[in-house]
Amino acid sequence: MLRGSVLAAVAQILVGSSVAVLAALRDYPFYLGQGLRYGGAMLVLAIVLRMIPKLDVAAGSDSSSNRRLTLRDYGRLLAMSLTGMVGFNLFALAAERRADPALVGVIVGGAPIVLAVVGPLLARRVPSVRIVFAAVVVTAGVVLAQGIGGGSLSGVLLSIGALAGETAFALLSVQLVRRIGAMRVSTYACAAAVVLCALGTVVTGEMRMPTTEEWLALAWLAWGATALAYVCWFGSLGLLGPERFGLFTGLVPFSAVGITALIGTGTPTWGHVLGALVVGSGIVLGLWDKSARQLTPAGRK
């Protein structure tokens, strides 16, 4: 569980770092920018996977036949890219134009609760009361740090769409990650997103060469906030399961604030500090297991 927790924390820090560079892409065509982002990530992941095929995180089997993609797998990957990658960014961007960013963040910040409830139900298990309560604590920490804000009904609905995209992204990938590995899922999902973004670029007709600042922003989004972040994201998801993994999504707004403070574009408040403490306590509560004392040195029961 320690390995999965570290990977989850790193993933959320990297995802939060994207906030620091998104301002540089505010005027860049959406679909082309996202296509370059996912294309760059796919290229890096494919090269690393080709050179070091055993680097996969949380792969469920070393059998090559077990890692072959089926028609259902291709559909799942397409759904992942449609909901949690291209769709999530579209909904989040549109929501922030119609509602206060704090409101959008709070609604999307409800992902831990959704994953804590829906994840077990999809696996035909009863949700853990402790983990659901921990998810509520994590979400409360996000609300405490960001406030609630306000916005129109359309902004609320679009924020709910972003929340649905984020949770679908995690739930759709769990079994696939455990079977073929985090790096392969990351690579294939990015490839599917590139196809969708290429279609969007053709339909909108919006395209131009990035400026130097935009190239730098796209490079970090591709290699740090996507390629590395996704490997850590899917790796931790496969190790922790969706309900415990979901608790770590509460770290995103705090990593964003911390990184913007480091580069001088943001200033943390005492609300952020207190909210971070509440989120941290929720994560500890959700990960705490009385049976942990029975674990072997290898970390397995």
C-alpha cells in the first residue's frame, strides 16, 4: 500500500502542476493543444516501453497473450480518452467560464466520494463506511481551502460533467491496468486521445504554430503532467483500487497552489494550510487498516 500511496501522491502533484502552465495556453486552439500534449506523451511512453518493456507498474501478468488488447479493451480506451481526457478538459474549461473556479473545484473535488461509493458497487461489494467517511473528510478539506463560490446552473451542470469524466476515467481503467500494466494503458489512452483531438482540430479548423512559451508549456504538459503523471496515476490505481486512490485526488488543488507559490504566481492562505491538514487526515483515515500489523515484510497479507 505504501508504494501505491507514493505513486498516487506523485501523480496528483504532477497533475496539479499543470495549473501553473495552463495560463500560457489560454489563447491556443484547444484541440490542437491537447493533441500535441497527448501526442508528445504517447511518443515518450512508447519509446520508454519499447526500450524497457518490463518497466510497467502494477501489471497483472507477464504473459504476452494476456496483454493483447481485445475489442472491448479498445472500446474502453476510447471511452477513457473521451470522458476523462478530452471530455474532462472540455467540461472543466467551459464550466470555469460560467462559474467561479472555486465552485468548479469543489464539485470536481467530490470525486473521492463518488469513487468510494461507486467503485465497490461496480465490483459488487458493499462500500466501506470508513473509506466513504474519509472521502467526505477529504472533500471537506477541499471546500475549506477553496470556498464554495458561485455560478450559473449551466456552470454547475458542466462541473458535474467534469466530475463524471474524472471518475469514469478511473473506473474504466482499473481492470485494464491490472492486466496489461500502467505504461501500456497510458500509451494507448494517449493514442486514442490524439485521434479524438485530431478530429476536433479538423472540425473546428483552428490551428497555428505555438509560440516559444506555448511550446514550453506543451512540453511540460506532455512529459510531466501527462506521461509521468499517468504512469503514476494508473500504477497507484491498480495497487490501491479506485476507492482508496480517489482520496488522493484531493491533493490536486494544494499541489497547484504550492507550485504556483514556488514560481511566484500564487500565494497560499491559512485556509489552504488548514484544508491541506484536513485532506491529509482524511487520506490517513482511508488508508488505515487494522490488519496492517499482519502484513509480511513484502507488504502482502
